Amino acid sequence: MNDVFRIVKLLQQQEAGSLDDAGRKELEAWMEKEENRRLAQRLLSEAGVQEALKTYRKYDADRAYARFASRVSKGSPKQGRRVSLHRWVWLAAGMALLLCGSILFLGRERMPRFASEAKIGPVVGKAVLVLGNGEAVSLGHERAFYERDTNGVYVTGDSIGLVYQKSGEGAGSVLQKKELVYNKLIVPRGGEYALQLSDSTKIWVNSESELRYPETFGADVRVVDLKGEAYFSVTKDSVRPFIVRTGGMELRVLGTEFNVNAYEDGDGLVTTLVSGKVALRAGNASLMLEPGEQAVLSVDGFSKELVNVQRVVAWKDGVVAFEDERLEDLMDKLSRWYDVQVFYQNADLQDVRITGYIDRYKDIQILLDKLEMLDLAEFEVRGRTITVREKL
């Protein structure tokens, strides 16, 4: 039984006295290992409950955006309508995070076999804003504050995000007659950046990604273009649909939350829906997504399946979450986030499967040390190159 959320559910049913015979046998089989019994005792203790709540809150998406909005916006951020999680849902999410971490990190601490010549720091807020006139402005850690008032929009930015706001009554959100002025946000490898558009739509842009968008939207439709990966929280507008164009695919929504992964070196264009509905179209093919579903557009057309949404979107909250994931896929993410190159001693190492979560904002050596505790591979860091070797 490798599904940590299944384990948490069985533990909760056991505590509530609602665990059936099949579930009891499943849980007993998992608890045959001493370390699993210790984990169960820890999670179900009062201290474990408090730790689970603390862990979940640490990675809560609303809190992550509130931190961004309070630091970037000149005024108080507007709170969108959102259903609050009940306490037991907090516990389930927090316990699952704790359980993932415990499964991954159990084992004695030890020094890494290979030491890097210099620290490779975590992903930081950085981007380049290309204005409609072609002017390029560095944002993020290279520029503590940015401010501009133009085309009826007041724009402010700091080390983590950019906010477009109305600069006058009735201005900024809809452009009636003038030609749209497009900006482009370019986020390099090793960076990330967030922004709020003139309609209050919020977007988290991942490393090695580009987002093209107008300073103000037209009266009929809201259109942006994406390369790479971004998470969207789209402001509802029943009159003007919001359209994301990427790699020959078009996503159309009225108001919803979803993640788009459109890296050119990926296995396809991947859309994961958190809430609302999304209509996808590519050529003559089309598909509707419901919450919890993920669509992949490949050379064979569209396919979709149910997925663990929180694992997919955890990157925007500073968490690297992976469940039965190929080592190569995980290292591809780390390569973008830390701006490093990864090589493998042999191809078999690329298919090693791992489950767990790690903090995205740690130095990469700390992450690699934790991965080495799985006794599946070793990592040699030289400059900005990582070599994955067989475990000796």
C-alpha cells in the first residue's frame, strides 16, 4: 500500500470506529513494519495532530497568495469566494504531507558522498518584463521595486510579483477602442514570478516560462499566450471568456483555477483542473475537463484521467511533491528550478520510482542529501552539473 492518502484515510476510519474488515486487514499489513507502527502512533497522538495542522497550513495555497498580494499590492488584496476546508480535511492533508516526508526521510543522517564546489541556491523571484515598446525591465531580486502608470493601468512590482491595477475610475479592466498593448513576462531557469492582471486574475509563472498578456483586456475576450508552465486563478466574467493559447492548444474558461504545463521537452501539453470547468481545443479535437481531471495533448490527440491535483500544483506553494514518479522526471524539474544540468551514469537510473515531498526553497545539496537516504542513487555535484550514479 503505497498511497499515503489511502493510509491516512484508513487511520482516520480506525480512530472513528468506522473501519471495515477489508480496511483493517489492509492497515494491519502496512503496520507489520516497526517504522510504520511508529509513524501511526506519531500521527494519531495529540502532538501529531498539531504537527499535521501546522504542516498543512505551511503549504496552504490561499496563504501563499496572501503573502504575495500583501507584499506586492498597494491596497488590501481582494478575497475571492472560496470554500473553507473543514478541520478534518486539514488534518488529512497535513498528515499526508507528514507521512510522505517520513517515508522519504526515514533513515540516519549521514554526510553526502560528494560535495559541491559552491552552493546552488534555491529558486528565487526573478523575471524580465518586456513592454509594448520593446523596453526590457529586470524584476525580482535584481530590482527591489518597480512602478509605472500608463494606458489607464497602475503597475507595481517587487521581488516576487507584479500587479496591474486600475489607475482611474472605469479605467484599466476593459479597453474599448484603443489597440491592445501587450507585455511579455519572461521567467528564466532558476526563477519564478507571480502577477495579477488588470481583471484581478492571478497567475504563478514557473521557471523557464513566458507569458504574453495585454496591459488591459478588450471588451469581448481575455487572451494570454503561454510557453512553459503556469498556474491560473481566473477572475469570473460571464461576458468575457478567458483564453490561454499554448503550443497549438486553446483553453477557454469563464472563471476557474487550473495548471498548464507546456514545456517543449515534455511528453505533451498537460492541463490540470482544480475548480470550475475548462474547454480544450486543438485543431478539430476538443475536450471538457471537470475538477480533479488532467488532460494531455500529444500527437495522438487528447486523453484525460483523474489525478492527485495537490501534488501537481504544489510547486507554486514551494513544495516538490512526487508520487511513484520517475527519477528523471523529478530531476528535470530540479534542473529548471536550480538552473543545473543533469547526467546519468546509465539509463536504468532514469526509471527509478520515488515518492515523497521536499522543500523547493532549500539549497539543492540539501535536497540531494535527502534523496540519497533512499539508497537508490548517489548524486555528484560539480559546478552546475549533477551526475546521477548507481549506489555503491
